[in-house]
Amino acid sequence: MNTAATAARQAVIDRYFDQAPSRVDADGSRHWATRGANFIVVVTHAAPGCVLDRTSNPDEYMLLLPENVGASLQAGGATIETPGDSLSIFPPGASRITVKTAGYVYRIFSHLATDLLELVSNPRDYDVRDDVAPLVHWPEPVGGFKLRHYPLANYVRPENSMRLFRSSNLMINIFLPQTKPRDPRKMTPHSHADFEQGSLSLSGSYVHHLRYPWTSDLTSWREDDHALVFSPSLCIMPAKVIHTSQAIGTERTRLVDIFCPPREDFSLKPGLVNNADEYPMPASVNAA
């Protein structure tokens, strides 16, 4: 692909905090969903007792629960009770989540969960998707597919605010909560050649700064975008677009980055991915 001649796609920004839900259940639970090229994010504001069933999911998916949003998790013959502030990885097949306390819950799937496309706000955005490498699944986890659960309080490091986990198809970076705005002199603008980054805001306010590359076709040029969002919301940064996110205001902020498939560069850094011992890298990555 000639990146100098191909315009980058427009970023997808869904502001769930003031956006009509895709579906409202009889118990009042509300659901929103957004797709990237390789992943689907489903956000649910769950009523107490809300049940989220998957009768036959094709591959693994992740569940992120904020603090104080408890749930009972069932999959593969296992049951786990969690008070919240946790990440769980569900195996392929059937699963059930029973939410015990009202609040937002976040599920992240690969694009192979095609039944969820009827919920997404942008179903046609990826009819053409030659700017993103396809999803190639990484090896099966050690001990096989099963329900895996990670209380996030157990994964706090003094040296940085990143908390990285991966599965065979996804990677998630759950940043530690922040209590002050980001220093405008310490931004980190960067881009990715052939994969997207989803930035999911769980609390607080952010500005997503986006700079689109110029091509030889001046009519395709776009102005820089400085998108103000509150929470919850999702910004999908396209491949090739320079981006960085800035926490603003004085309220507590929480941001989560999503990648599909897992990032090779992060995975090659010893000790950075918290569950690397459970999820092997492909031989091609190990040899890099």
C-alpha cells in the first residue's frame, strides 16, 4: 500500500454519555456499541441483575468492570464472583455475566462476533479496510481456553501507569486512574502504520488530538482535530493518524487502550504484559 498516496480514514468518536443507546432492555439496561476494523466495543449501563449471555462466541472476549460494579461470571464450567475493578477473559463458546450492582460494564470482542454488528453505530465504516492488517490469532493460552480473572489492584507498578494484558486475539492497556490533568509539555504524539488504537474513556474528560497525514491529493487533506469528550466515550484512532490523548479538568480520569490483535512491540518488552506467561507469542514474534 502506498501510504503517501492513500488518505487515512476519519477517526470514529462515539460519545456514549450523550448518545442514544442502540438497545434498551426491559429492565432498563442500555447498550451502545462501536466497531473498529478488527474489534467491537460494547458498553452497557446495567441495571442490578442484568444478564449478558453469549450462547456461542467464536473466540475470546474481555470484560472490564469498574470499581464497585460486582458480577458473577460463568464460562467453561467455571464460576467467578468479582466485586469489580477487574479484567476477565472469557473462552470461546457460551458464557454468562450477571451484573450484581448497577453501573457501566465494558466488553471487548473481535470483529468475528458478527451478531454484535447490529448494535454498532458505524456498521458500514469498514466495508473497505485495506489500511489495517487483518486479525491473525496468536497461539492458544497455556492450559487451554478457560475463564481467566485479574483483580486490577494486584497489578500496580511504581515505575509506570500502564497495566497491559493480552489474549489470543486482543490486547488491553488499563491505565491507572489519574487525579490531575496531563502536563501539556509531556504529550506523546505518535502513529501506527497498519493497526488502529481504541481509546475508551471510563471517567473524566479528555481531548483526543488527531493530525491527519497529507497526501498528494490536496482535496483529501483534513484539518487537525482536537476532540473534547466526556465519559464514557470511545475514540478509534486510524492507522497513520498522529494522535495523543490529554486528560483535562480536575476530576478523576480513567483511560483504556484497545488493540486487536495484540501489539508485538509491547509484547517483546520483558515484564510489560502482566499475563504474558499465560499467552505465548507467535514464533514469528519471538524471532523478531
